[in-house]
Amino acid sequence: MYQVSLFVLYLGCYSFLGWISEVLDKVFHIKLWDYSDQRFNLHGRICLQNSLAFGALGLLLLYVIHPAVDELDAALPPEVAIAVAWALLGVIVVEAGNFIRTLSKLRPVLDRLEGSLAEAHNHIEAEAEHLHEARDAHTSIDQATHLRTLRRMNTAFPHARSANGKSRRPLSKEARQ
């Protein structure tokens, strides 16, 4: 019964994070995932299939991964374990800051465009090529930065789209690269 309770807890945590994505939609006007096309979805934010998978992954984490990490932690001196914990927290904070910075750079681009990140990526890539040909170094660097940002976001969230976007077409293989 304990495992069932934990499974439901992990499932609930995943579902809560799906609802938190609503904040990203409101602040950055970008929808990082959309489960509208999945069966048993709730407002396109969460779906039963992924909730069950995250519940199972939570149990895997608790019963397989955690014991191995706990053994490693027990073997480390307390000072080293604390230093590792602080270092990992630092990595998480830096990554969260980088994610927010990336979304802030992406927002102005997506405000001008409607549709998916791949469409925005293709538009900026065409602009960057044109600018490169014109040898406009300052603007080209800025466009290259936007292009790198879009490539990274497109890799991480291949189905992301502008909250204002009307396009529901799946991404082409070219757009995912």
C-alpha cells in the first residue's frame, strides 16, 4: 500500500508541475508543451500517459537510484557530502537562471512571429543568412545569438509554440535540426 501511495504522490507532483507551466505561458507567452492531441489530457497541460510514466519513474528513483546514491553518500565524509550538495544546488540555480534568460531572449522573437519554435528558427536563420551576406557584423552577431537560443530551445522542446500561435502542424525533420 505504501508503494501505491508513493506512486500517487509522484503522479500528483508531475501533474502539479504541468499546471505550473501555466505561469511560463503567462509570463513568457510560450507554451513549452502541449498535450492537447493526447487522450485523457487536462487543458493540454498534463496527460494520463505521461503522469503514469512519471509516477513509475518516481518509484524507480526511490527504490533503485536513491539506494545507490545513499550508499555513495554514506561513504563520503560529511564535509565532502555538504560541498557536493552545495555544488549541485549551485548548478540548479545557474541552470534555472540560464533557462529564464533564454526564455526572455526568445519572447521578443516569438512576439513577432506566430507558430512553432521551428518556424521562428527558420525565419531567423533566413534573416541571419541575409545579414551574413550583407556583412553586417553587429546585427549578424545578435541574430546568431537568437539562432543559437532557438536551436537550443527547439532541441529541448520540439513541440513548443508561441501562446499566440495558431499553427498545429508537427515539426519537420529539417526544423528539428
